[in-house]
Amino acid sequence: MHVIKRKKTSRCTGSKIVYEYLLSDPIDTEFISILKNHGVMDSRQLGKLVFFSFHEGEWLSMKGMSGDNIVHVTHMKSDNKRAEEFINRVVQMHEKCTES
């Protein structure tokens, strides 16, 4: 799995930005498990799919659904580089876990 494209979709109040990340592979339970180890996760089973909402402190939130290639990331504008590094790190962890 890797990030194919990152697109700014909107600006929220309070200097927050929402980015849409297009991933090369669909989000799976392994990806969601990795996130659970790095912050607070809320997930809901919707049939065979899992909708998740993830927060890492006050600076980053992420929403997505298993089986989908898109994840929505919200963060403060000032944390843009930090957020991109976080997403890339999670994707790399996923890649290492699925190689085995």
C-alpha cells in the first residue's frame, strides 16, 4: 500500500484543513489495527465493512471505511508536514505487515 494522491478538499474553521488521501489498496483490518495502536479509535461494523474514526491527540483526525481506497484526514494547517509524515509512516507499517 502507498499514497497515490493527496488532495485538499476543504478548510474548516480554526485553521484546520481536510485532505483526501487516495491509497493504492483498499483499507483493511490490518490498517485499522495499526491506527488503533497510535491513538483513539472508534469503529462501527456495517455488514462486512468497518467505518472508523481515529484521533491522535488534538492535532489529527482520520475517517474512512474498510474496502475503500480513500481516507479523510483533518489537521491544523500548521501540522501539515507532521500529518503527511504520520500517514506515510502508517502506510509503511501496513506494507511491512502485509509482506510477511
